[in-house]
Amino acid sequence: MKTAIKLVLIYFGILQIVAPLLMVVPCIAYMVATTGAVDQSSLMQMIIIPAQMTGILLMAVYLWKDGYISKERITWSTVSPSYLGLSVVSLFSCSWLVSTLISHMKWLPNIMEQTFDILQSGWGGILAIAVVGPVLEELLFRGAITKALLKQYSPAKAIFISAFIFGIFHINPVQVIPAFLIGILLAWVYYKTASLIPCILMHILNNSISVYVNIKYPGVEDMDALVGGTANLLLTCVAVVLLVGCCLLMKKTTITYPWRKDDNVEILTNNDL
């Protein structure tokens, strides 16, 4: 647990404090050189995207230098093509169900809406949200934090704590519950496979879907507005069936991993899925 808290605090500090501070001076210099003055509002908007990318890069370097990025072959295994396919379907289903749930919780504030609007206004920000961020977060929350928790607690407890930390880290109230629920799926997949590849793929897809919907349908605030009525209910029922079915099939994997020191097991991979 100490490792998990330490890593989250370090990432938060780098992302919210260190990276923005590193970007202040060059951004101010650029504004003075191009406009001859410094506008505080424009400065904050200019800092957000480069600070996001810098924070992600710095945290990746920290994880690498401190040995949190595993070099084990199984960590970078694709498991099997069919397993990846099931992972994708389960992610789409879970994302739909979570989005539908949040559409009925309109009272949750979106305190980072403006920040995300700025990030999604340029390719750098879109890349940070949809690709680079998910890769880093999987290295951190599954590859480092979930792994550490699985060495200390039972699988169910480790998965729950990992997802809880993942949800709380997002801070934004409207994101906390979705992150927690999807975090359970991601942590479970990591536990079942010991691989980050399915998790990274699922995380990238989840964030990419969110970015696409926000850009394509800027006025849509929830799933009811996008797909309402009978169609929404039908799709929700289909998503439930698909998610349950995929999880049952994914559960059949025979990959084992010695999460605890006393777990003397041979790592096996079943590619028959």
C-alpha cells in the first residue's frame, strides 16, 4: 500500500506542480517575444498541453529508473489474438454501461471541462489523452501499483484497492466513478494475464472513444442525448450480455503468475482462446 500511495503522490506532484512550473518560463518567453506582453489567461491555456506531455514523460522516466517497468516477457505478451478481441469487446461494453450510468448522475460536477476542452483543441493534447497518457497510466496503475498490491493482498482486495486509487486519482467528480469501474476491469485483466498489452489496448480505446465523442458531438452531455429511448435500452442490454460473456471466456485463460513470493508456480500461456 505504501508503494501505491507513494507512486500516486509522485505522479500527482509531477503532473500538477513540477511539469507546469517547468513550462512557465519558456511559455512566458514565447509570449513576450511574439506579443510583447503576458496575458495570464492565455498563458494558462498555453501551458496545459506541453505540461501534460512533460509530466507524462517525466513520470515514465522515473518509473524506468526506479525499476517499476518490468522487463519480463509475460508483461509484454499479447496473450492471444482472440483474447485481445475479447478485451476490446469487453471494453466497449463496459464503456457503454459506465457512460449510461453516468448519464443518470447529472448532479456530478465536471470541474475539469475547460481543461479537457483545451487539451482536445490540438493534436498534442489529443495524443496525450488518447495514447500517451493511457500507456503511462497502465505502466503506473497496473504495472507498478496493481502488481505491488497483488504481492500484498488477495486478488479481489488488490483489484478493488487498485481501481479505487485509479478512480480517486482522476479527482474530477464526473470521472471518478467511471475510472473506478473501468479500473476494476483493467486490474482484473492484468491479474488474469500478467500482461500490460491488453490493458494498454483497452485504455487507449476507452480514452479515444471519449475524445471522439466529445469532438464529434460537442453538445452531447450524456448517452441519453446521443442515443435515447428504446435504442438506448436495447444497446444497454446487449452490452450487459457481451460484457458478462466476454469476462466468462476471458476467465478461462490458464496464464498463472507468482504474484506473491510464496507462489511457486510455472508461468503458462494458453493460446487456445
